[in-house]
Amino acid sequence: MAFCWEKRGCDEDMESYCPHAVPEKYSPCPADCCYTACSNPQHEIATDFGVLLDPTIDRNAVQKEQCRFCVFFLTHGPRIEV
């Protein structure tokens, strides 16, 4: 099962013609896309600068830009070595 930050907001058909879903290229869905709104109960926008500026979080793991500001992703997402 994929983590919420690994999924795009659109379905498979829409993803086939989405300009942001480019195979073999990192191109996350922009925050202003209608299909990126997160309805997961764990979704919370981070306000703590310590969490937001954590240098160990792998921000390239997200498929939607808005996940980069989510507390759940920032605390549970994949890490990189600094």
C-alpha cells in the first residue's frame, strides 16, 4: 500500500494526459490543481518552523506539492542523510 504522499490526486485516466504526470521525470502536482486537495484525517498544515525546515526529509518523495507542508509527511516521510 502506498503512502498518501506517493499518490496523485487524479485517477488513472486523467493521469494519462496530465501535463504534470510525466513518466521518468519528477514533476509533482502543483498546489493549485483541483485534484490535490487532501481529505485524509491526518492532513495538517505545518506551522512549526522546526518541522518545516527539517533538512532530513526527502521532499522529492511527494507527488503533490501541498504534501511538502503537511505535518504528517514532514514527520513520517522518508529521510535522507545530510
